[in-house]
Amino acid sequence: MIFFGNLRGSATPWLLLPALIYMVMFVSGGNAVSGYGISSGELSSWAIVVIAPAVAGAAAWESGRQRQLGALRTVATRRIFSQIVRALAPVLVLQVLLVVGALIVARSATGVWPSPDLPGLLPIAHLLVLPCGWMVVGWALGQLLPRAIAAPVASVLCWILLAMTQAMQVPFWRHLGGFISESSSLTDVLVPNVYWVPWLVSLGLACAAALLLQARRRPWILAVSVAMVVCTFILGRVLVVNWGYSPPTVARTGHTTCVGSSPALCLPDEFAGQAVAIREDVLPAVRSLHKAGLPEPAMLRMASDRQPLKPGVWPLNWDSRWSPQNIESTVADSAVAGTAALVGVRDCRQPSIQEAWALATVGVPQKDVRAALTDSEWKALQSVLATSPADQVQWFTQHVQSQDYCRSVMW
């Protein structure tokens, strides 16, 4: 009865519909890989930009309302923590409903629910854990300021740390708020620290805000609270200073489906239903290169660049939008990297006339190959194509394995 009475007297339910509409518009505009459970979970985490500010503002409003009612100052048999949780019940309901809405929108965009593994569940936990820290911040502000001021201040502060930091030139700020705009790929997944660091930051801010409630009786606590905020951001910077602009990732493993042999084709499980057809698309280009004199690979594998490439394995580098129009360029790039791997060399993955030779060999029209080369490169390639097939293969193998076409990249 207390719960429903509190819910009826609260203005928080009126926030649900506008927040839900904004969240649907925002989340549905994100990029996601169809049929990929990890991508579904990460797309739902975009809703943090709506959920956390909404929760912070609603908590500040509820705190101010309870302060005016004076119920928390009266003598009660329940502990103060239990009373606060009951007072925040409308905010918690708002958060849960928005999280459910985010999962439904992500399911609609990707066609699957988040995968039940750590990379798929962490984004959902992110939607539950991080707003709780901002809920505490909002509650503290509602106890100290009029609720008409505390609610927008809490929401705006949360929005600034989540969204505005994404535009800052200093990269470490982008990782502290909790809005993770970059997602896992089919071969590499975000490390858990991408989520845990913002949780620690929100915890530090929540503790600092909770201390402020004691500042009226103990003014020196204000200095402690400010010091805690400063230490929180310093510690957060230390944890992410080496990340750069993009969150770190690790190789995704244990997700491969292989079909056929000589060569086998190994793809992420999400492609299991298409693997046979894709192998049939790839085989003609691979056999054209083998007919020209290159060793036929034992396997073509789509996997992370972080995983070592064994001799006889050609990597497939492509995205989820597989198209037959990309076959020649995909196989040509794979041939370069696979030939380099025969002697334990990792290809630098830079454009070269060796890749152009592979494109011409698999049947790409010369006018299309010419369009991607400079005049000097085109002349060099023409002189190579004028030699015997054995000399062409020897030239290709020598330069690919020496990697003499790689250039240092200046950032």
C-alpha cells in the first residue's frame, strides 16, 4: 500500500512517455550488426544517455518532495535506508521500464536479444548500475536545493558527463561518463573495463554527494566531498589514459563455424546459415589465384587480427554486410596476408600494387584496377603483368613477404 500510495503521489510517471520516445529515437539511430547478440546488448546501452539523466532528475524531484512532506524526519521503526528506497520506488520503476524499452528497441533493430555471455550482459548491467550512482547524486541535490532547481541541475550534470564529453579533444574524458559510442565487432569485443570504469566514477560521485548531506552540521565535510570528486576523476584518468579515443578491445574466441575442406571456410557463428553459400562465392577467386601459381590455402578464416595467423591460413577481412561485389577485393587482400604468413610475417594491411596484381588475377577488369593506382604504380604493374606467370608469382611472393611497400603512418 505504501508503494502504490507513493507512486500515485509522484510526478515521476509523467516522465516515462517523453523519456521513452526520446530513447527510442536515440537508440534506433545507432549502428548494430544484425543477428549479433553482443551488438544487441551494446545498442541497448546507448539508452544510458536518456536513462541516467532521467533517473537523476526524477530522484532529485522525489527527494525534494519527500523533504517537503517531512516523512523522513519523523520517528519510524524502519531504517533510514529502507525509507529512502521506498521513497525512490517511482524512480526505480521508471528505470526498469526504460531498460526494458531499450532492450525491446535493440531487439527490433538487430533481430536478436542480447547474448547470455559476459559481453552481451555487461551492457544491460550498465543500464542498471550506472544510473543508480546518479540516483544518489540526484537524491542528495534534492535534499540541499529546491526540487525545481535540483532536478534540472542533476539531469544536466549527468548529460554533460555522458554526452558532452564525447566531443572533447582530450580523449580520457570520453571513457569516464559511461556513454560507449563504439561497439564490438564480429571478431573483437570490448573489454569489461569499458563498463567498470564509469561505474567506479559514478560510485565516487555518489559517495561525494552523500557526504554533502552532512555538510550543514559539519562544514569541513564540503572540502572532503570536493576532494573525493577530484580524486575520482584523477583515478579515472589513470585507468583510461592509455586508451586513446577508442575503447580497448580483445579478440573474440570460441565463436567459429567451419564448412568444407581444401580450403575450409571458418566464420563467426552468426554466419552459420550462410557459410556454405559464401564458400561457394569465394572458391572461384581462390582457385584463380591458385591456378596462377599461388599455394592454395588450407583455410580461409574470419577472425581477429590479434590472433596469430598460421601458415596456410588466409584471413577474411569484411563486415557483416557480405556482398558478392566484394568477393574479389576480399580474396585479394586475403591472398596478400596469407602469403606473408607463410614465412611468419604479419601483413601491414596497406594498399599496394601486389594487391592490385591479385585483383587483376582474380578477374577484376583492368580499368577498375587502374582507377585505384597512381600512374607510376600502374606502369610498374603493367611491366609485371608482361612477364611469365612464374615470374609474376615470384615477384608477388618476394614483395609481400618482405613488406617493402609498407609505409610508416604518422598520427
